Amino acid sequence: MHTGFSFRVETTQGAARAGVFSTPHGDIATPQFMPVGTLASVKALDPDDLHRLGATMILSNAYHLQLRPGSEAVRTMGGLHRFMGWDGPILTDSGGFQVFSLEGLRTIGEDGVEFRSHFDGATHQFTPEAVMRIERNLGADVIMQFDHVVPGQSSEDVASDAMHRSVRWLERCRTEFERLRASDPDAPTPLQALFPIVQGGIHAGLRRDSSRLIREMGDWEGYGIGGLSVGEAKPDMYAMIEVVHDVLPADRPRYLMGVGFPEDLVEGVARGVDVFDCVAPTRMGRNGAFFTAQGRRSIKNAEFRLDPQPLDAECDCAACTRFSRAYLRHLFVTEEILGLRLLSLHNVHFLVALMRQARSALFAGTFAGWSRDWLARYHSRSKKP
């Protein structure tokens, strides 16, 4: 088992790079997509599924797990790794996005956020210090700071207020993080890494300021890029990634939070992102949508009723190697649970495999051409009359 964290860049092509991020629970070959296990479970998949499809790091959410079953309960059961039967690296999101999405159910102040639970109405308070204690109990390898998230189209004044509050909260997170590290050696994962989060909406100056202020505060093990894919246009999201590229240190991993559509992963890697996460692959799978190399499709479409082909002819996941589109459509039409599971498995596999392809192209020195051709092909169906 590793004794610490490190990041090694192995090859680059333009802003894109391939590397290895080492954690106490193993190595993550980057670029990498993290499946999301919000409630300590990647919906419809178990840890063996995830290992077989090649996932190495997964994400869980501090907000949801604090509400149910409670971080102290998870700690009592040995921490997230033992609780969910996953022996690889885990990252926990602090819940900032979830808390701030509770419009009408929360009150924001400098000390933190008071909110009512979305499922039972009980009142809770999240402060930077409380979130650090929650994430300590959960025991993930990488934990995220508590930040202030605003909608993607927020004005510069609103985005500036949230960005500077996030920086102030980061200082409080770090103070509590260091106190816990010294005073709580029996935590489920004694050695954790705290990642700060770059905020600033779609305002380039704020993004640069956020990155600079965070860097001046310390030598972090990695950096989150947050507050994107929350309503802004995709070109604006890509532009904000480019803005921070030269400000963030090149020798630390960069995690683009909550972004997970195939085209966004490829565009993100091209701009220097190392790690991604998103609920989209399992959420879409449960609703009948699936990824292919030629774009997104819906298994519910009548055209698949007698289609003997797999979901994607180029995919080697357990769904594509065993079942036809006709059978999978039948499962959805008849509301068989297996259909939800198989499409979820395929979509997660598709994204994890896509990042392996990007990594291979980087080592081959062909990433620029590969990404250009892949994106053109993926968008080809949407361009047909």
C-alpha cells in the first residue's frame, strides 16, 4: 500500500497529458473517468463490475451520506472502503453543489449553510469545519473543500462573491483538516489529500484570481475545477478550462467536477484535465439512453425492435458482447430491471474505455488527430439532415 500521494506526468501533447496519480489505495492512470457512487453505490453496479470494466477511482458524496446513514455510522463500519466493498481509491465531494442547489431550502451565511433535508425536512448546518469532520469519518483518499457554487450564467458580482467566499472557506477547511490529521490517527483512512476548488463562473478574471489565490495558500496535492456544467454554454465551459491551464501547477492532477458526457471528456483532456466524474452515464442508462461512437441513442426507439446488433459494435462491455439491441429494448419496454443495469454498465464502461483510448493516443503521439477524428465521428449523426 502506498504511504502518500504523488502525481507523475508521463507524456504530453499540447495541453493534454497522461500521468499517474498515486494514493494510499492505489494508482490512477490519467486521464481517468470516475464513476459516481453518490450513496456509496454506483447505481445498478457492484464493485466487481467496476473492476472488470477498468474503473480505478470512484466518487461518493458527503452531503447524501451525512443525511443517510450518517458519516459516523460509516466510520463505525470501517469507512467507505470497507462499507461498500471497494478496495480502490475513493474521492468524496463535499456536498457544496448539492447544498446550493436546494433553492428555497437553505440559508447562506459566512459561517456556512443551514438547510432542510430534501427527503425528510430535518434542519442541518454545513460549515467548512463540519464538512471536514464528515469527510474524515467517511475515509476517502481525496476529499474536496466546502465551496460556494452558483449557476453557470451568474453575473460577475455574484460569481465573485461566491469565489471569494470559497477561498475563505478553503482556509477554514485546511485548518480543520490539519487539526484532524494530527488529532485523529485512528480514522478509517488516516492519510487523506484535501483538494481546493477553483470557482469564478464564466468570468475569466475571476477564474484566474481564484487559481492564483488558491496556489498562494499552499502546495496542494491536486486541484478541483468546479462550478462548470451548471447551465453555462459548452464553449464557455471549455474557455474556463483554458483560462486556468497556465495558472494551475503542471505537476498536480486537475479534476473537472461533475462533467461526464463523452465529448466533454475529450475536449477536457485536450485542455489539460486529468480526472472527471458525472452521474450522467448511470442516470441516462436508467432512462434508456446509451453512448455509441456515433453519438447518443435511445434504446426505446422502435427502430431497435428487431435489431440484432449490440449497443455499440466497437464496445467490449458485458452488455455489448452478450446482448442485442432488440433484447435490451424488450427489457425496457417490459420494465425489466436488467435493462437498467445493462445500459448503466455499458455507459460507464464507454467513458472509462474512452479515457483509456485517449491515454493510448497520448503515448502514441497521435492525440490531436485522434481527438479531432473522434469528435467529428461522435457528432456525425447530429449533423445529418
